[in-house]
Amino acid sequence: MQISIHTPPPVAEPRGAALAAGAATLLRRIGHSLAAFGRATWQTLEEIGRERAERELRSRGHATVALEVARVRAMADRYDHTDPQFAADLRAAASRHEAMHGIV
């Protein structure tokens, strides 16, 4: 009895596989770039909004205490995702500061 083993011929890489891999890499990079651009745009718009609100408070003659409280609350917003306990402490301090100065 004789057993013959025939190895299959090598399979060529499917056409377009390299192109698909390159496109996936490019799309991933574009996604990361768009996300970074979105974060930067959001931060810029937040800063512009804060500056506008501060100008409006000043023009209406509000005390600088209100501005300080607004800044502390804005800082708390920035720490919400990284350190929620610290953000809560900042908000509590802002509320105490308002109550102490009779703003609330």
C-alpha cells in the first residue's frame, strides 16, 4: 500500500486585501484626528462662552464673587470625568461661597 500526500497549491492573497488593510488604517487615523479636533473645538467654544458670560456679569454690575464661583464650577466640570469626588467638593465649595456672600 502506497500513500501519496499532495500539498495544496499556495493560495494567493485575495485581491484588494492590502488595499482594505490600508483603508482601515487610514479610517482609524482619520477617526482619531476628528475626535481630537472635536475635543479642541468643544474646549474653545466652552472658553468663548465662559468669557462671554463673565463679560455679561461684569456689564450688569455683578460682584466678582459671582465670577469666582462660575470659574470654580467650570473647573469642577473639567474634573467630572477624571476625579468626580474632587469635582463634587469644588461644587460644594462654590455653593458655600455663594451662601457666605449672599448671592443665592
